[in-house]
Amino acid sequence: MFQWSKKVVKSVTFNPGLADESLLAQVESYLEKQPDKTFSDLCKEALWQSLCVPESVRPAPKTEATTPIEQQIGELQRQVAGLEERFFAKGSNRLEAMEHHLLQLSQQVAQLAIVVNERSIIQYPNQTEVVTNTSYTAPAPPQEVDPVISRLSQFLDDF
């Protein structure tokens, strides 16, 4: 049988589906109730049971860390895992908020473009032909312009 010479790390991926999300919730609930267990311990136990390995061959479960240093290492590992989880959750929330704001801005720019086009059509009712050009051209006679629209028109040009 193959013997590993060093620690091997494997990962488990939970997809955004109902089954995986409920399983992850159960795992988190179980680990909260048993703070001495880790996700790694839980996975190993499940693998031992799933692969039908006899109890006599399985390693004895660790009941308690043998030294205070091991206890401190375990606590630090739990703290790091908690920090990583909160960090990624905040990053995800920030990204979603930015996407939402970008969508709102895009909608506002589209509405502003409609308003600007409507005003240019209303200002020239005597014209018999309406040109449907997508590029914005300033009217020949300078008229009083709303300061908000003038600031937003700069963004429209860039957009």
C-alpha cells in the first residue's frame, strides 16, 4: 500500500445547488455542536464509514489534544478558518453591491439618453425628417442647459 511521506490536502467543493447547500448547512451545524472536531475529522469519519472499513483497522478517534501547544494550534486553525470565511463573504458582498450599482447606473444612463433624444426631437418640431443617428450632436444655438444633464452628458460621451 502507498505511504505518504507528508501531509496531503484534498478539497471538497459545495456547488450552489439545494442538495449541496443543505449538506453544507448540516456540516456547519454539526461542527458548531462539536468544537473539538474539524471538517477534516468529519470527512475522514464519513470516508471510513462509506468505504466499510472495519472498526479494528480504523485509527482511534482523538479525544483531546495531547499537549497545550496542540490545543493552541487547533484553536488558531479554527480562528484562521473563521477569518477566511468572513473575508470571502465580505468580498462577495462587495462585488454584488458593485454589480448592483453598475446596473443602476447603466439604467440611469439609458433613461438619460432617452430624455436627451426626446428633448432634441421636441425642440425641432418644424423638421419634416427626423434623423435617427446614434451619436449625440449639440444643437447649433446655445441654450440654457440643466447643470445635472451637462455633467451626466460627459459620462454619456464616455459610455
